[in-house]
Amino acid sequence: MAICSVCGNDYDKAFTIQRGSESRIFDSFECAIHAMAPQCAHCQCRIIGHGIEAAGKFYCCAHCAGHAGHSDIKDRTA
């Protein structure tokens, strides 16, 4: 079994996620998201979708990017 690097649970169905040279073991996607997903620069939620990058910062959506002064960014066109 493997021990989750976030919660310490010793779990027989743990999995490993590798990003670049970083490799960590998790027992759930919840722990993986908590440890590895970037945070929105405006609302601080974890970005688990595509998100938006503007001026070197990550945002969960165009709404949050707009609050940070990036009004030219749109989620979709109508």
C-alpha cells in the first residue's frame, strides 16, 4: 500500500501524479487537487478545469480575470 502525501492515509488504491520532476502519491482526487491544482489569483478557488492565464497569473474564469483588470478576456463568444 502507499501513503497519501496530503492526508497520510495508507491506501491500497493510491495513485501517483507526476508534474515535471515532481512526483506525489494520493489516495483521492480531492487530495491531489488540494496539493497540485493552481489557485485563482482573484477568488483563490482551486482551478480544476482549463482556467485562464493573463499577465502571468491564473484565473478560474473570465469573470475573475475581469475583476483583476483583464476585461478583454471572454469565457465564450455569443
